[in-house]
Amino acid sequence: MSTDEPHIRHAALTIADAVERLDRATLARLGADATNAQLLARETLHDYLEQIWDTLKLQGQRPAVRPEYQPLAALLDVLASLRESAHHAVHGPAGG
């Protein structure tokens, strides 16, 4: 087990924050069809990884606390950020 595992989620959130501005700017330049396709792709991948997470929970693996599953949690964090950017590009700001 790597000693870096507890820091993986922090690194993922740092990456997500760094990419968010670039991602939103790029999404803003896409046409409606391409932006919708991005949202669908991001939602689909996030949902798939959440299924893996849920399966681990059903198996009693406790992925939220086990270090070997922190890379999956980190990836979910990054994808949640990317999904939110695409959602904002398609539907506008929350509450708006």
C-alpha cells in the first residue's frame, strides 16, 4: 500500500480545480450538440464508476475508508467536477 494513497483525493480535487476554467471555456466554444454529447459522456462514465463504488459497498468492502479504493474515489471527484461543468454549459447556472 502506497503512502501516497491518503493524498490522492486531495490531488484529484486540485486537478479538477485547475482544469475547470479551461474546461468551461472549451465547452462554451462547442456547439449545442457537442456540448450535450459531452454531458452525456461525462454522466455515463461517472454513473458507471458509481456502480463500481456501490458494488463494493454491497460486498461490504467499505470503499470510503479503505485506502486501496481512494483512487476510485479521486476519479469520481474529478468526473463530478467535469460533469458539473458540462451540466452548467448545457443548462446554465444552478437556480437560473
